[in-house]
Amino acid sequence: MKLNLESLVSSLQKATSPEHLQAITRTLCDILNVRHVVYHWVNSKGERFGAGTYSTEWIDRYLEKDYLRMDPVIFGCFQRFTPVIWKDLDWSSRAASAMFRDALDHGLGNQGYTIPVRGPNGQFALFTLNDQADDDEWKSFVATNARDLMIIAHEFNKKALEFEREGEGVPKPALSPRELSAMTCLAKGKSRAQAAAEMGISEHTLRVYIESARHKLGALNTTHAVARALSEGIILV
Amino acid sequence: MKLNLESLVSSLQKATSPEHLQAITRTLCDILNVRHVVYHWVNSKGERFGAGTYSTEWIDRYLEKDYLRMDPVIFGCFQRFTPVIWKDLDWSSRAASAMFRDALDHGLGNQGYTIPVRGPNGQFALFTLNDQADDDEWKSFVATNARDLMIIAHEFNKKALEFEREGEGVPKPALSPRELSAMTCLAKGKSRAQAAAEMGISEHTLRVYIESARHKLGALNTTHAVARALSEGIILV
DNA sequence: CACTGCCTCGCTATTTATGGGGGGGCTAAA
DNA sequence: TTTAGCCCCCCCATAAATAGCGAGGCAGTG
């Protein structure tokens, strides 16, 4: 079957619920003739959302075994920008190779291709294809479809962000310039005294900024505030 | 002139320096028959890099006037995931409309289309087209080219990250599982006592993990350690 | 004009983190 | 087998962060 990008994108754009996305992953699975198609993302609050063809057994096992913490796909994609072919990752660690075998036992194919997608506020998503194939077959499959898959991944992400915004209405914490400077200094490892010196203000004043930034970010302490500011992407180290 | 996506992407992939990117923006400008094409990004260290056809006068003025802090394009794209047509943004504020008039005076057209692109570690880039046109003309131009432009924006970004990585080559420090848990707890805002309770160990032991993680990460204090772990992508919030 | 938000500085008290130092046991690779 | 790395616990002193309270000036918005 041939991939008709236009019709697929338009059905994605018409989707009004996560269930539609789920259905589209199944359709895509048939069209591309692969074992699995999965879209999965983590929002800025650490909540997960997934649409895909993995069995619930595998998903449960994945979470239960805490594979998230050792999955080279997650690691690799979190640090890179470009899509990745699973075989190119480092599976040498004991935990990773055990996970890989476990995945095969739960119906996954030995080949995978994952496109990382990033949204605002540190939002991070993965769009994954999985199939059983040899390395060359898979490489050429990927080469053929890479561009279309990227478009599809982005349409998935657009929808996911839409759904998220509907349900919640995410108030974006906007920090003032001085608060941003303060957070940045702290993220760079400066103590309050050093940060105050660098900003040319008293330590007392700096403290006020940190406090107000903390409140705006809904953070429990300074470390938390810096962590949130970083992962929401409102400061850079 | 018609846009040949394949050849453009391949020349992008062959680029070996920022100057090549610069040249490609000029080519693209001719092909698409628009006034300006600009790719601009901020890396994880806050350093800026740009390739584009804006005049140096305008760039200098932009920085000098601190337009970065009031530009609706920057604001809008930082918070959204999808490309934006400038006219759809909110230009009502005093500062923004002054900036817009100033831009027109410096050779920019009245229409713009900007694609935000995000990379790992909060990296943030913009790919912008600018031209003189009426609203409907511009809308149809954008509709025609949106998909290709997204591919191009991503190729630009891939290159930019490549250039960045060349200079560095820093091996990321590997933390032990308990150290990772400790860092993650702290990043979630837990105090040492809470984190220790959650991990089921004494606070003293937890401290040892934090210390050793700090040393491995070359961090000056706990906050710095968590910030590094986050921005290196070795923990997730 | 009044309002809100930002920037600046001060005080006190309590809690918490930091920087060292020790110790022992356990597993996995060299 | 030895070594290295991880995991777990304890003590001490000092330094730093936190949580409240207070104040005034200045700029931009409606």
C-alpha cells in the first residue's frame, strides 16, 4: 500500500480526540506495513500521553520495569535533534540489552526508527516505527519515508498540544528580566552572594527575585525553581 | 523560479560552515522571490548565531534597541510549536508597533512567516521569510510552501547543531542509578529529607550520592548539579 | 490619574545544606 | 584475586538558604 501523505495529514488535522490519533496509528501501521507505530509524549508537568499499537502488556511492563530510565531510545532522542535508527544506538549495557530481548518477547520487531519532536515549555515527544527486518531493508525503508514521517510526527505533535491546551489552559510562567538573570546565575552554579555580586545588587534583593521566581514557577525550593525554569525552556544554561 | 527541494536540501547537507548557510539563505531568497530569508538561533549557552539576508544595519539596530525583548515574533514562537504568520500576532502594544514601523524603515517587507524549531537542551531557532505583499497573497504563498519550508528549517537546524557540536566533543558524565534517582528527586523539588524517605535510605546516605553526583558533573553546588544533569539530558523532570 | 508590576533595600529567626572526616559490605570486571 | 565502583550508615562544625515581615522609587498601561 502506498502512503498518501495528504489524506493522512488531513485526517490527522480533523482528529478531535486521542482515540482518533490511536486509530490513525493503526491505519499508518497498515499502510506502511510495519509492526508498530507509536506516538508518545511527555508534557511540561511530566504527564504522559501515548497513542499507538504497542500491546497494553508491553506498555505496562515497560512502565513497571522502569525501562524509561534505561531505554537508549529515550536517552538518545532526548539529547539529539535528528531521528534515530535504533540499531545505531548503544545497546551494550546489560540493562539495555535485557530490555531489548524483553521487547522482542513482547511482540516488537528488531528494527525501529524514532523521531524526536520538541514543543514549547520543554515538551518532548517521540514518534516511533517498529518492525521486523534486516538492517539494510530497514535503512532503505527509512530513507524512503523519512521526510513524510517527519511531517506526520509534527502533525501528531500539533494535535497533542491542541488536546492539552483544550483540557487545561496552561498558564505560562513569565519571569521578569531580573528574575531570569537570577535563575540563570543559580543554574550556572553561583551562590546567592556571587550571583548578587554579578548582578550588582544586594543579596537581600537577589533573594526577593529568587522567591518571586519560585512562586511564579510553583516551585518548592530554589533547586526546583531552577529545574523548572530549565525544563520549561525559559532559561538556558 | 521554482523551488527544487531535493537540491536545496542536499546543498544544505553539504554545507561545512556558517558562511555556506548564509549563501543558501541568499539563494533561497532568489528562488522564492521574497525580500528576506533568515535563520537565527540561540544555543544552550545563550550564544547567538544567524544566517540571513537582513542588513547589518537592521541587525545592529535590533540588538541595540533590545527588540528581542519586545518582538512579538520571538514571543509567539517561543510559546508555540507551529509556524506563524506575522500578521496573526498581537502588534498592539506600543513597543511592538514602534518596532514594526522601524523594521519597515530598514528594508523589511510588511509580511512575514516564521517557523520555530527546537532542539535538545532548550535550543531554540527561528527560520523566517519576509516580503512585501498583501495579506491574501502572503497567505496563499505560505500555504503553497509551508511543508517544504518546514523541511528546510529543520535542515538548517540540523546543520547549526552540527557546527556547534564540532567545537566541543564533551563526554557526558555517567551517574549511577542511585545518583540519578537522587538528582531526579531534587529536580522535582523534594528536600533531602523527603528524597531520602522516598528512596528508602537515610538522609546521610542520600547526601553521599548528591556529593558524588556533584563531583562527577563538575558542579559547584546541588542546584548546579541538578541544572547540569537536566541540560545534559541525563535526567528528566 | 491610579494601577500594577518591577526593582531596590532592610530586619529576624529557623531550618537546611555543605564540607570534611570515618566505617563496612556487595557485585562485577580486570 | 584484587580492584573499582556502588551502596549504605555515622559524626562534626560552619555556611547558606528559607520564610516571614517591612519600606520606597520608577515605568508602563488603561
